[in-house]
Amino acid sequence: MDLYDTFARYYDADVAGFSADIAVYRDLARQTGGPILELMCGSGRILLPLALEGYTLTGVDLAAPMLELARARLAAAGLTGRVTLIHGDARSVALPGPRFAMAILAFNSFSHMEQIADQLAVLAVARRALKRNGLLVIDLLNIGPAQLAAAGSPIPLASYQLDDRHISKTVIYRSDPAMQINDVTFHYEERTADGATSCKETHFRMRWFNRFEIEHLLARAGFTVRGIYGSYDFTPYTAESPLLLVIASPASKKRLGGA
């Protein structure tokens, strides 16, 4: 069974109330216009509000269950005509024309790319997809000493109602600083009204990045960094920042050639 056959319904409920990043994409979309590409778009949390603003979008994801949630959400809002959903791998997907004014790697999705070759492949897809003056936005968690110190201990994350069940969610991180990898286990306890309980777990690995590593990756992939920030309010990036928010544009041929 695919990870997301189990995880999709939880993921959608987990992020249902999160919208702190939407204003960033709205503001940047107003600067760039459309069309807009979201790689690893998940269940459409970002696609929907941008489609409501009138933008034309394309969303790509490898997980069919997540795309089904996105498709249902867009259909319910009458926005199917504004969004193209593609079941494909962000490292190799063939994208429709025309080129995009903005490409988004939101909500730590780029961290699923553990290997440098995979990271560069995703960035290459984004660069080919973007207009010459387009924007790439990468939103990553900033993993610092506090997060590493909490590794190995169960951390309560959420409690909510899903259908007829109460869900309690905890997470355990097991960190390997040498490899910059977090092994992540989400534990979901479901409790019915009569008190019966069942448990499910999802497990995956996430790569974390530091500032200069991201800058180097982007340079190798043919991008120029335009800004690095520590929050959705565009505050300066520091070691204590919750985020590593990066905005870049395709580098000019002159810059790539070193002239």
C-alpha cells in the first residue's frame, strides 16, 4: 500500500487550518501574474485560494490519493477549469506550455528530495518551466539546535475530529545530523464515540538544508537568489528563524556564462 493511501485523509485534516503562507503566494502572484506552477502540490491547499483569485494553475504530485482530494476540493468550488492536475514526478514531469510566471515548492515539500541528484532534478524542472523573469519560491523548515534537541521524544501535534472519530496525532523525529536527515514517524490514534481505539503510523524521511547549501544548489541549477527570509512576514533569516524561505529567478545566460 502506498504511504498516501493511509496518510492522505490525515494530511488533509492536519493542514486544514493552516493558511499562514497563503498571503505570501497571493502577494507574489500579484507581482508576477500567471500562470502558476506548484510542484508536489498535495491536496490542493494552495491551489484553491490562488484559483479563487483568478489565476490559472498547474499542480503536480506523485501521490494519486492526494490529487484526488485536490480534484474534489476544486470541483466543489467550481474551479476545475482553472487548475490542471498532473499525476507525475516533480523530478521528471513533462509540463504543458506556456511557461509559468511563478513556481512553488511549498510547506517543506522539497525536503522529500534526499539526494543531491533529485534536488537538482526538481530545480531543473522548475527552471525549464519558468519564464525568464519568473519566480521560484521554496519554503523549508529551519532545523536548528532546539529541533535537534527534541529528537527521539514523542511530541503531541494535533487533536481534531475526522468523520465520526477523534484523532490524536503525535510525532517522533530521529535525526542524523551527519546526513541532515530526519526520520519522521507520525502516530495517529483514532477513538470512536463508544471509546474503541485504533492506531496507524506513517513513516518517511526528510532532508534538511542550510542557507548556503540552498544557495549553492540554486546556483548549480541556474538560478539567482533574490531573497532569503526567516518567516512568512519576510523577516531576516537567522539561526532561530522558524523557516528558510527562499525566492529565486532563472539566471541570465550572461550570468551563467560568467561574463
